[in-house]
Amino acid sequence: MKAQPIDAGFFSTKLNDMVGWARKYSLFQYPFVTACCGMEYMAAACSHYDIDRFGAGLPRFSPRQADLLMVVGTVSQKLAPVLKKVYDQMCDPKWVVAFGVCASTGGFYDNYATLMGIDRIIPVDVYIPGCPPRPENVLDGLLKLQARIQNQKQLL
Amino acid sequence: MILEAVKAKFPDEVLETSEFRGDLTIVVRKESLAQIMKHLKEEAAFDFNLLMDLTAVDYLSMERKPRFDMVYHLYSLRNKHRLRVKVGVHEKEPEVDSLVVLWPIANWFEREVWDMFGIRFKGHPHLKRILLYEEFEGHPLRKDYPVNRRQPLMKQKSDHELEFIEAREYGQAVPELLRGSANQEEKKI
């Protein structure tokens, strides 16, 4: 007789969901802040908008202790290898948020100095548009990332 | 009054003087730049003890000879007057005297002008790129630098492949930056 999913037991079928639920509410972010978007990032983090409500309130200033890389601001060609190095230093599971149009696409910069979006060098999970994005946008992006974390296949 | 005094002191070296709504400008001969600047800084009547800015202009599309202008903005904190000094720089020999010995702030300004315009400074203690990376070819604020030319340090293999090629290993350039060995090579260009 073919085993039904219910026969596999509650623990083994719900483990993925449970780990996702746990991870999405304990995001330790590494703020890679390079430009003016940092102001909106700070506004989102402070008491008015209070990113701590979503379990992402504690920035870690070492990529080795973080699992969410927030690239906040313009990344130049000169900085690109540094960003790649920071990303490589993070342990799995890890996620990346491109905060603002400059990190997402290069924004209004189209010149010799600017990297046209960080997805040219590292994979990105959520893009938050805006120049700079409002804190509501940031929180919306964070919720989208949480939904993504909940529904993904968890690394165990 | 400043213009007349400079002109009287250096009748052959000052090529041109002009005044526009209180902004004074002199154009001087390239060979005597260091001498005139030294005088402007040290003579009590001028006493230009602050070099506010130093930059260059590329007049490529105007087909002007010389192609570049070096522009210096001077200010006197005691006398509270200003002066703009310009020097023409030819494309074939883009080199002027360094003013680091007079105003130490000229050090980074001149490195920026070298970085962006490729104008060398004779006597500069550490003339190398200040904003861009050492692998960068050319000088992007020259008007003949192609507007679409990109020189990424890291390249994506293709649009659909998330495999990245590093144009160079990160970290290799760091010892070079610390050594400053590129200084001699740049001078040859």
C-alpha cells in the first residue's frame, strides 16, 4: 500500500513549515549601507516604524553573524568585490535584499563608476524600489521576504 | 587692484586678466605657475593662504588650444579676497607643477585631477589614482572617454547564468595600493 502523506507523521511533514516559521521571525541583518537610503533604513529601524515588530530588529555588524544582507544604496564598481566578499562570508541560510533603486538596478546612475544593480554579482531575493523607499515600502519588502522564507525549501 | 598688482609684478608671465561681477581671474604661463603661486601665497599684500579648490576643464569639443585648463581658486583668510588662476595645458604634454609644497591640500586634489583628467603633476609625492581602482584604463572625465565604456572589476557570465567571473581576485590589488608601486608606471604613460 502506498504511504499517504498523513502516514508520514506530523513532525516530518510539518518540519519544513516550522523551520520556516522560526527563521522568518528571527532575521539578523547585516546593513551594507553605502548611500542616502541609509536614512530611510534608520527610520524603518527606529521606534516610529519599528522593524523589531517583525523580528528583524537586531543588526549584526559582522556578516558571519547575519543571515540577511541588506544592500542599502549605490554600489560602485570598486566596491563590487567587497560586496561579493561580504556575501561569501555569510553562512547559509542567507537572503539578500536590494534596498532602493540604486542597489536594484543602478537607479539614475548610468556611468563608468556604478554597478548597475547588485544582482550582477550576487543573487537577490527581494527588491525594494524607491529613491529612497518609504519605511512602509521597506516593511512591505520585509513581509514579502518573510513569505518567501516561509514557503521555501528549508536548508536543514 | 589685485589684478593690477599681479600684472605689474609678473608682466610677461600673466597672459590675461579679467573681472566678472567681482570675480577676478588671471591666466598665467604654465612654466611660471609655481613661482607666481608662491608669490601669491607669501607676499603680504596677497596672502592667499587657502587653496579652496583645484580642478581641470576639458575643452575638447571647442577645439581650443591648449585643450585643458587647470583652475585654482585662492582665498585669503586675513585679507578676505579671492582670485582664480588658470593655466592652459596641452594634450601632448599634460603636465604642470605640483603645488603640494605650498598647500598640502593640493595633494589629494591633484590626485583627483590625475585620476579624472590624466594631467600629471611634476613634483607630486604620491601621484596615483584616488577614487578609481588601479585596473581602470583611461581617465573618465576626459570628453573623449566613451560614455558607454564600462570597466567592471567583476563580470556576470551571461544574463541567465548566475555564475560570476571575477575579473581579478579581490585582494591582489590591496598590497599594490599600500605599496604605491603604480606611481612610476603611471608617469611613463
